[in-house]
Amino acid sequence: MTCNIRYSAAKDGDDGWQFRKRFLVKTVLSRRPDIIGFQEVWEDQFAFLRKQLKGYDHYGLFMLPGAARKDPLNVIFYKRAGFELLNASAFYLSETPHIPASRSWDNSEYNPRHANWVLLKERSSGREFRFMNTHLDHEGQIARENQARIVCENANAYPQEFPQILTGDMNCDASNAAMKIYFSNDWVDTYEAVHGTPMPGYTFHAFKGSGYEHRDRTDKDYIDKMDWILVKGAVNISGALIVTDSRDGRYSSDHYFIIADVGVVPA
């Protein structure tokens, strides 16, 4: 499952974090995900998720080392009973990926970007796979393309058949050059594999759901599905869904969440 949960300090009025956080957890848990890639997680949200998602372990990277507030932003949660953590790490999406909070190209001024990953072993089968989670820049097209390239270069260090899963808010749809970099590096969109299209409609909706105005395909600023679950290597895909749950006309985030049913193919 991939979930951009909208950062808690945003001035969202009745859609603020304090009003939607319990519905968000209910929405996530109703799908019984084995692994979740969260984006836009601030310190208070991280504490809440850790408390509510019982039975899950997690891995994240504090975005700004040494800062007073510890915001992991991109966090991976995985079921403790189902998976053993073998290794984990992270890197920044810049020309100097080893330097914390580094930015390059036309990356937005206040949002250094990074990617986390965990190497997991499925306890029931002993099969190993890698799960990555990221959030590309929302402003810079050159940055997005280079960030996608860096993620691909990192993933390509593994054997071609090694199972890998990538979740994230890419801030662009399948028509964008950044996504084409993923596809040219053998990443497969789980939603397209099941439904036959990578562009089923927007997933960012500004808390308005289907009422999001001026977001039809004729709008010059239209962006289709920007939230992704991609796979490569020996992985099969059996299902995919955009989660559009609402409660009393309100949503758990300004993004729809995405789920996919995938399995690691036996060696």
C-alpha cells in the first residue's frame, strides 16, 4: 500500500490531521496491508502511526539530521510476524546522495527528497525481496527526472530477477519523462498490469474526491495518477485498487491511497 498522508502542520481547516487521523488508520487497516510506504510523515504523525499500527515494525530516515523536530517523511511499515528485516538504508535524491538533506537541479527550495529501502525475508517461505519508498519533487521537472534516474541506478545494482517493489508519490503521471525513466528501467506499474491503463484518473484530489474542480483531461495542468506501486524482477501481480474511501464527505488525505496484491516468485 502507498499512502501520502498530508503533513500535519498544513492549514487544512476541517480536513486537518487531528480530524482525520483515526479515519486514516481505519482506512489503512481495513485493507490489511503487509507493507506500507507512507509519505509526508511528520514527527507527531509518526508517533501516532507507531502506536496505532500494532504488529508492524518500521524503517525511516529523519530528513534533517540534528533538527529539533524529527520528521522521517518517508516511512516503511511492515508486519513483524510476516517478515524479517535483513537490511535497510536510505539515500538522498541529489548529485550527492550521501549528504543529508542535499538538493540538486531545480528541486524545490524547502523539500530535499530521499528514498528509503528495506530488504525483507518472508518468514513463511524464506523468499527475499526489496521494498523501496520515495517522494519525488513537486516543482522541478529536471529534478524529478534525475531523482527517478537515481532510484533506478540504485535498484539496478541488484540482479535483474531480484524481486523489488517501489512505492511513492512521484508528483507526475505516466505521460511524464520521469515515469518513462522508470519504465525504461524495467519497472512495471501494478495498476496498469491489472486494469490495462496507467492513467485511470487523478489520485491527488485536495480533499475533494470526485469533486476536485478543473481536473479533467483538457486542463493544461491536469495530472493523472501520481501515486504508484511499481515492481520489477521475479514478482507476480494479482490485484490493484485505488482507495477512494470517505466518511461524511471527508477523506483521510488529499491523495487517494493505492494498493496492490503482489507475490515473490519462487527461485
